[in-house]
Amino acid sequence: MTFPTRSQNQSQQTGLIPRQMSLNTATLGNQWDLGKCIDACERYGFGGIAPWRKDVQQYGVSKSAAISKLPG
């Protein structure tokens, strides 16, 4: 699964501002691990991430918290 390339034009057309959204990891249909989800959030400018419990268990609570600190 890939995200479309983000552009100002897309934001203007949809009215969506990625920094005001968070990604629920279940949205990706369990295709990506937590690390890949976090990378995508950073790359595409999401303001946060909402991992499911199974995703957090994969890394452990401490490591999940550490790697999920998004800039901004």
C-alpha cells in the first residue's frame, strides 16, 4: 500500500491538512509494522499516530513510545 504524493494542491482541493490528522494503524489493514507506519506519518506530515495494541506489543511499550515521537 502506498500513499499518494502530498502536494499543496491536494490539500487545497480536499481541505485536509495532514498535521491535523492522525493515522490509525488498522487503516492499513495490518500490512505494515509500526516502524513503517511511523515512517509514513513523518514522510507525509501526519500530526500523530494511533497504533493498535498488537502493534505496540510487537515492539514493547517503551520502544513503541520512543519511536513514535513525531516531530512537531
